[in-house]
Amino acid sequence: MALTPDRGFPVIFGHAVPADAERGSGKAIQLRVFVHAVAARKGKEGGATLLIHETARALVEAAPHHEYVFCLDASLEIDLPEEVRRIDAPLKNAYERLKWDNHSYSEILVREGADISLALLGYGAMRPPVPRVCMLPDSTYFCRFAGFNRSLTARALIRARAQLLRRVAMSSAVLVVPSQAMADGVAADYGLRVPIKLLRYGSDAEHVEPSAKPWDEPVRILYVSQLQPHKAHINLVPLARALEDMDLDFEITICANPADNPRLAAQLKDAMRTRGISGRFRNLADLPRSDLDRLFGESDCFVYPSLCESFGFPMIEATSAGMPVVAAGTAINREMLGPGAFYFPPLEPEAGAEKIRQLADNGLERAEMVVQAQRHQERILPSWKQYGEELVEIIEAAASH
């Protein structure tokens, strides 16, 4: 079922309600908004850290009369606006987190007099003591490729977490998803017992004009993503092997911290060695996020083999930096890049090598493709300011019920 955003009118309990409908006098009301985001922790930041930072900033800008309290893992290092209060959760393992979600967090909400809870990263108490807006940023639980390159034990764990997330979602006032592809997956899995709101994340990036100049060799190919099975780093190996067979001189840079998944790191290293292409890869495992802009600017082409995404921040950043993107042809990748990318069958990375070879030979086609992607994103993505305003409307409407 296709769901479309209804800007300015949050969907609550299956119908659209103007944001001020329940306020009576129309005056600004003050809410104590508690944001649950303990799933992000040091070493596992990824797009979650960016989402937490930008959401905090956008909420304060959109509705400074509300009070915002962010509950975060104690290990997470992140800058928050000075208007935001932080509560640390010292969590060491999944059991402690489950206990904190369902007991400690609920106690905090009651003790602090919270008006509403925002589950920014999807999880939270199965029976919250206050109304909850549940944002679902992880598509792994709704993706047909979720089991890719995972053990049977890991697949079983995903199924267990999916059931937990379902219980959290079903006890929420509204579900918020960042993409149409995600909305379709959630609607198919959950039905419409809880209303679903499409709210794409914001983008304020200034677009760099793409270049049609010939690429110098080696061609600098970039992939930025956490080292997790569904991110499909392993598919870069046959892609690289195919590029070698095409006699293209290239280097693939990845930013994959082995600590994120030691098993995958060893598997990837072994596959590179077996296929004889280890020298084609460079891994900037500890690159600070502040250096990513420089890395995007130094690269020629962005490859995105990821199989499960809810939004895909790196694709947006690559396009903004003026880079052409060659991506797995999943629904979410097509939604975010539109006609401005080359796609390959998700499980046939060798076909991606053919697309890179085609781009290497045609600078004008590269530049036009990037322009199309940039225009597409300008059309479908809100600014972070607009994102904050719409999220505040959703929060206020849910709290009024």
C-alpha cells in the first residue's frame, strides 16, 4: 500500500488532524518530550548519530517552548544543543538494554512527568506509561535480504528482535518511517492497526557541480558504510575482480571498522586474498566523520551494494558531493536516487562493474546523471528545518490524545 506524506497534517489514529486542532486557544503548549535513542553506542554510530544530532537540533529550532530530554547510551559521544538535557543509560549488553527499556525508562518517564515519548531508533518499553511516537529507522526487519551472509543463529536473532519491535510498534500512537519503501514494508508486515506517517530525513547539503572531465587512473571508487552483513561489503570482491578483468586501473576505498563485525572483516580479507585483489582495496577504518566531506571530494565514483536500507545517508552525501552513484537496484536506493544513478541486480555485483566501466568512458553521461539525482533529492527531501517542524506536529498531535 502506497503512503504519501501529508505535510502539516500528522496522521493520528488513521485520520489527518491539524496540528493545532486540540489546543483550544491555539497558544503554544509546553510538552516534556523524552527521546529514547539508546540503541546508538560508541563503535556502532553510523547514521544513527547523525539522526540523533540533527533531530535534536531540528526539534529545538522548530519548537523551543517544549522541553527535550534525550536518553542515550553512556558510551555515545555526541554534541547536543545546550537546550537539550541528556540522561545516560550505562548499558553493557542486550539483556541490560531490554531491562532498561521496559523498567528503568518507564520509571524515568513517570518520575520526570513526561508528556510523550519519542522512540527515535525504534525500540522502547512494550507498554509505555505515556503516549509514544515510534520512528522505525531500521529496514533490516522488513527486508527480504535480511538474512544475507548471516548464520542461522543471527537470522533467528533478527526474527526475535523483529517480534520485539512489533510489540513496541503496536503499543505506539503512530509509526514514523523515513522512506516510501520502508512504509510499504511496514504496512505489509504490520497492517494498518497503527497509522503510518512518512517523514523523510532532512538534507541541507549544498550540491557540488559535477565534472565531466575524464577520470584519471586509478579511478577512485568509494563505499562508506558500517561493516554489517546486509551492507554487502563482500559483494565488492566480485565487483573488483570484474573491473580487473576489464583492464580498468582502480582503487576501492571503504570505511569498515573490523570491530563492528570481526567475522565479516576476516571473511572480507580472506575473499580479497583468494581472488587476488587485496591491493585494490584501502580501508580507512578509523576515519572521523568530520573527514568524510574531504573523502567524498577526493573520490570519482560512489558504489552502493547495500541490500537493506531505510534511507541511505551515504547516497545523499555522495550525490551532494557531485559523485555519480552505482547502486544495487533495491526499492529504497531507487527511491532516493531516482533516475540519477546506474543500478545493478542486487545479487549480481559484476553487473555493477560494467556500469562503472561505462561511467569511466563517458564524462557527459556522468555529469548529467548526477544533476538528475540532485534534482530528484531536492524534490523529495525536506530541509532539516522542515523535518523538525513536521516531527513536532506529529509529537503534539500524539500527545493531545
